[in-house]
Amino acid sequence: MLSIIIVSFNARADLERCLASLHDAPPHMPHEILVVDNASTDGSAGAARRWPDVRVIENRANVGFSAANNAGIRASRGDLLLLLNSDTVAPAGAIDTLVAELAAESDAAVAGPRLVDDQGRPELSFGRTISPINEWRQKRIARDAATVDRLTRQRTYPDWVSGACLLVRRADAEAVGLLDEQFFMYTEDVDFCASIRALGRRVLFTPAAEVVHLRGRSAAAAPTATNRAYRESQLAFYRKHHPFWVPILRLYLKLRG
């Protein structure tokens, strides 16, 4: 069984669009849909209940992306877990293909699809684990549309795939203790994949499945808070994985204001 877990926070229109896509062309395998709402004030939870088969978990506060996903995982029943952003649209067959791709790889714990925007432009949704050099490299590649298009058409085994659409076997998710809740928003997917790889399991990126990701909407609505959340998660990641670099990163951020 597949459990689809969607975290929602004040993104009602996106959430409704996402849920509509899952119902217009539902996965063929048995599945359940759980929406975990982080105390939205825009009626997101009520909107999700328009679909009788959707289970809604309402948090009393915005507990962050990792904690909300964990709540959904704990309340779910599937042996496969799909963490899906509310700002995604799943075309017909996309989720079935992603499930089949993971099922064909017994040594892979995680699979991520090719993510594109509403114009079909691909997103660099995978890469090497975060480090100063790798962050610079990732940003440099992301600016080159032709390179991103080429790379995202190749099946590969990266260090991480984006949490916007991340399929994971429950056994592997539970083996690493689910997502680390110190990451309120951002880098939790990189850390989660790092924990899974530390157990000797692989992460798969497959272009055979393609999902639409209407990214950047939350950031545009609250750029200051979003940037702060990213920096806090970035520092938390370096404290956990690269403690040597933390003072240097703090100095760099201070110089940038």
C-alpha cells in the first residue's frame, strides 16, 4: 500500500490543485492520502475535507516540514511513503511509474522523479550532499538551463533527491528514525537521504516519472521568513555534518548582513 503525505501551510489553492490531480488520475495501486496542516489560516484543512477519502491531521501550530511529515508517516499504514509538496501536480501515471522504478531496485530506499515547472522547464532536484564546494557547484549548474535539462534526463544515483516528491520504503524511513525535526524547513531531504545512505542503501533519481512542481510560491509570499528558515536549516546541517565549517559560515552570513 502507498501512503501519500502532503504537508500544508497557507497554500489552499495549491493544495486543492494537488489533491485534484491525485483524484483525476489516481495511482492504480491501493493508496491513502493524508494531509497534515500546520495551523493554516486560509481554510486549507477544510478544503482538503472536500474529498471524503482524504485524512486530515490538524496541528495546533506550524511545527515545520519535517515534524509534520513525521506526523503523517506515523498516522499512515502504507509500506511505501510518498512525501509530496502541496505545490505539486501529479500527471496521470507519474506516481505508478515512480513506484515501479523503486520496486525494480531492491538496494534503493528512495526514489525521486524529474520535476518540471508549469512550462515544462526542469528543476535540478537532486545532487551531491551539502558542502561548501557542492553548494557552489549546485547553484552554478542550476543557472545553466541546457545543462539542467541534460542532467535531468539521465537516470542516476545521487546523494539526495528533493523532498517535494520523495518516495521511500517505510522500513528504511523507520530505520533512520524518520526526518530530523531540527530542520524546520529546507535541507531536511538532504539530511534524510544522507542517513539512509549511511545504512548502505541507495537513492535513485529517475526521469521516467515526471511531476510538476510550482515552486517558489511560499518564498515569494514571505521572502524574509523563508530566507531566515533556509539559513537556520543550513547552519543546522553544517553543525550536524560539517562542524568545522560552522564558524566560517556564520562569519560569511554576518558579512552578507
